[in-house]
Amino acid sequence: MPWTPTHAHVHQVLKDHPLLPQGTAVLIAVSGGQDSVCLGQLLCDLQPHWGWRLGVAHCDHGWRSDAGENARFVAGLAAQWQVPFHLQQAPADLVKSEATARDWRYGALGAVAIAHHYTHLVTGHTASDRSETLLYNLLRGSGVT
């Protein structure tokens, strides 16, 4: 793996702020979008320095016509990264709204984390994903840092 300035920055942030302590079991939520794929690649690249036990979870809402294709793409990434892959499929009667999808997704990810003994769950999204960023910050607790 080439060590880039991004790798160095993330590594330093994790050293300064123990968000993912050494040896932690980390479940990475990967949608297949550029944000979560980048996060997954970064964590896999940094794994030898941190000794994490990594896994990938993908939540398929079943709304898109290419949903199965997307799940296969993420499964392929997990195989390439040599980490376990956990697929969660939404029930057929899931109401088609972003709020219900988010609630189901977070519940499904939490269930995978508990069932497979992951102590940390990470998600990636760009700065333009303001609603998820706000909800995440509220859930983890907001503060000066």
C-alpha cells in the first residue's frame, strides 16, 4: 500500500484521538459509494499499524434495480480486503423514506456488530451528507471537540 498524505493524516488523528483503539474489532458500513469505499480502503491500509479486527457490512434496502449488483460489488471489496462480509437485506415492507431507511440501517448494523462482537461501528459520508452528519453527532454527543 502506498502511504499517502491522507493515510498519514488519518493515522495521526487516530493517535491524537483514540476513536479506534489498537486491537479494536471494527465493523465498517460500506454502501458502495465513494465515501464508504474510501473509508474501508483507508482502514484496511492502516490495519497492520493498529491491529484491528475488521469486517464489512452492507445494507440492501432493495429499492434500487441494481441493488443485488451493488451488494456483489461490496462483497467483492470485502474479499479483496480479506475481511468478513455481512449482508443485511431490508424487509419487503420497509417504508420507502430516507428516515425509515436510516433507522432500519442503523438497527441492522448494530445487530451485526453485536452478533459478531464488533465493538466499534464506522460509517463514512461526505461533508454534503449533512443530515446523517447531524444525526451522528447528536447520537455520539456533541461538544467542543
